[in-house]
Amino acid sequence: MKHLPWDYFFVAFDKLGFPDLFDPLWMGSLVMLITLMVLYTLRTRALHRHRLYLDMWEWLFWTGLITFFLVIVGATFRFDFIVILVILLGGLGTMAYARFRRYPPLFEAYEHQLARQRYLARARSAKPEATIRTKRPTGRRGGKRR
């Protein structure tokens, strides 16, 4: 360390200013970006019938895409380190908010709704007469109906 710790906030984020942090950060962002794309594809295919889960994955995907892509762009164009920190803290904070704060109450309500639907379907099919349609009488009584 040649400067005071807070002076490093306004140093360009490159290999000369941050030799031990530069390569792992941009490579980690690239790996996270690719991993996020693969996970998003797999999870949206698996959960295509559950709109709420798709919404959460969409939120995580776009937030992660913007965050990790901006870190790579910031490393390429030598943004100040404080800009990289703001991008990372803002993006990862938004992803954590979506995953652990915004959606869990909605998931709980959705699980109750699904449980209720399963219970009602089971209750309806518990009586065999409820699933069998009765035939209408074929004979005509009282003339034509219009």
C-alpha cells in the first residue's frame, strides 16, 4: 500500500493499481455472468407453470446481467475503483433483496394457494358421484322446448 486506504477509491481500476484484485474480479464476473445465464435458462424451463418463480428469476437475471457486465466494462475502460464498488454493492444488494426480502412472502402465499387448490381437487374427487355425469332422460315430456 502506497496510499491511504480511502485514496484508492479514486484510482483507476486496472492491473497496475490493483494487481491482486483486478484479474479475479473481472474473471469472476465473467464466470458469474455465464453461470447466471445457464441457471436462468434451466430454471425458467423447469418452472414454466409457476409465474411467480419466473418473475423472481427474471429479476435476478436482469440485475445480475447488468451488474456483472458493468464490472467487466469498468475493468476494460479503467473506471475508478469507487464506481466498481458502487456497481457491485448496488447489484448484489438488489439481487439479495429480491431473493431474500421481496419474494419469500409472495412464495408463502402462493404455496398456500396451491395447497388450497390441491385440497379442493382432492375433496371433489373423494366422492365418485361428483366425477360422473348423470344422463338426461331421452323421452320428451310436455312437447317441444325452445
